[in-house]
Amino acid sequence: MKTVRIGSGAGYAGDRIEPAIDLMKRGNLDYIIFECLAERTIALAQLRKLKNPDKGYNDLFEYHMAHILDAIADGSRVKVITNMGAANPEAAVKCARAMADARGLNDLKFAAVTGDDVLGHLDKYMDYKTFETNDSLKHLDGDIVSANAYIGCAGIVEALKGDADIVITGRVADPSLTLGPLVYEYGWSMDNYEMLGKATIAGHLLECAGQVTGGYFCDPGVKDVEDLWNLGFPIVEFSEDGSLVVTKLENTGGLVSEQTCKEQILYEIQDPENYYTPDCIADFSQVTVQ
């Protein structure tokens, strides 16, 4: 039975790069994802883009990409998918292309996924109410500098069909970074909701990187996690029947257990029976963890 191995290299914009490079070198991965966006980070990226149209990607993009490209140059041909493009994925691709060429990696193929920036369409929605204030957008104080829709995995799938080695996106939803390679590898249609729901669990487990390997679980003296300073980042082995295994590299700190996985499954989903994503509405209520 076919299995796809996906690692998580980042759970937020400023995450450390060392566990990701360890995964690329020792993890026997097919893909690695870097999830680096939140509402605040993309708004700050939009401000940088307003000042300089060649910027607007993740502040640490060049630092992270240098390490990623060096690992690839050393023989790690893992495909990379990341939303580090933030407010300007096309500029990020141009930057990464130049960095790759400088390392002699001329055969690498990059792709940018766009379509999430809806600031130019916002005038159509000024009468819509916000969740936070229950008042319309037009009554918000201050200037609106950022408006980005969470988009799904379709652009990533198209990029992989075009043989992209590194896919750089804007505000693709967190679990969609994982759905993209799974939809591509297994050839699912976008109305195969059973498998999309199961893949969404994989994406949700991976999206916060070290949280599922003990970083979020740790509560010293109550829930101890060994060698937290050397926390290893997770790998999901996803099988074509929709089952999955969460693991991490040998000789790394942290913990993978029923408890760490259950806490991450419940993290930020509000209603376990209705987890809304751009790709599907997932029902986590019948998930079993062993």
C-alpha cells in the first residue's frame, strides 16, 4: 500500500530552521511543509510590500531558504511547500530562484501560488459584518492594509503537476499545505470528501510543527517532555486508505503519544464536527488515536 511521508519544518513565522533541515537530511521524506502565516504576520507583510513592491514575503525567508537550498545541494531532494510567500509569493519565487542559481541548482523548478489577496475587491463587502465586532467593515477604525482569503490546495496540486520542486504560496490555509501533495500523489478528485477529510487531519497534525511532538503538550511537573530543548519536528506517514502514523526522528527530543496527538487534533478547531477549511468541512468527532 502506497505511503507518502510528509514532514513539518515550521509552525510559525519565526520558527527555528535546524529541526527542518534534520528532517530533510534524515527523514526519508517525500515532502516538507513550512507553515509560517497568521493574520498579524500577513498584515505586517502587506505593510512591507506597500513600502517596497519587491518585498512582502516572510522576514526570515532568505535565511530559511538558504538552509533549505543548501540541504538540497547536499543531496536532499525533498519537495518543499510553504506559505512563506505571505503577501508576495511571486517576489519570493524570484528571490529563491536567484539563490538557487547562485548555488548551481539551475534544474530546480519553482512555482508561486497566488489568488488570496482580495484587498482590491473589498469595496464589494464593506457592509458585511465581522465576527469579532458584529459590525460592518466600513465601521472599522483606521485604514485596511490587508485582506486575504484562505485558499485551498488546488494551486499546490497544479504546481506539483507541473513538476515544481519548491512551491511558495500566500495565504493558503494551514492544512491545505499537506492536502496539496496528498491530492496530487493519490489522484483524488476535489469532491472525494472522505479522503479530503482524512487528509485534513494529517494537515492539522502537521501544521504547528513541534506542537504535536510535545511542544504544546508540555507542562513541567504535570506533563513532562524529555529533552524539550532538542524538540524533533513531526513526520506523518499517510497511507492510501486514509490511515496515518505520526512519528519523529530518532535521537531527537520531544514526545509523540496519544495525548500529544489528541491535544493537537482539538487545537483551534472550535467545533470538532465542523472544521471549516477551503477544501472541505472535516468531521473529527469519530477519529480514533492509538
